Amino acid sequence: MSEKPDGTHGDPGLLTKTKPKTQRPPLYKVLILNDDYTPMEFVVHILERFFGLNHSQAFEIMLTVHKKGLAVVGVFSYEIAETKVTQVMDFARRHQHPLQCTMEKE
């Protein structure tokens, strides 16, 4: 085989390039925490408004929060999870409720 000007040998069709594997971005769980002051219907309203749940789904999650102390509301990319947490916290503060909403890496 003859050497080419670029220092390689052989058929250029045999050269293979490896493509870098694209990784999915990490996902984050959005959680709502229970407190003794925020009304249950307000939590249901938040779940319907910001997470697109129907009334029965929102009610079930609200009961889970009430009984277990917290519940995962959804799993999202970082930016979406951060936005949802901010929206919920701002809305709760505007209505003078101490509701807590957080996110954590899945």
C-alpha cells in the first residue's frame, strides 16, 4: 500500500469516524411538600393550573401530599422543573400560603 500525503495508508473509504454519543439531559423531579396551613383546594388548583392535571388526578396527588408529607408531581428537564417550581412558589406567595415546591435530580 502506498502512503498518502496525510500519512495514512490504504483506501480512504475504510476510514471510520466515530460519532460522539449524545446523552439525554438529566431529569428532575418536582415535589410538593405538605404544610398545616395551605388549603387542600388550593393545592388541587395549583396542580391543575401548573401541571395540567385533571381534577381527579390533582385530588389524588393532593391526598398523597397530605398523607405522606410530599409527592412527586412530575419529572422534567432542569429548565422546565425550575420554571414550574418558581411559578408555584410565586403563586403561593401571592395568595399568602406557605406551600413549598422543590426539585431534585432523578
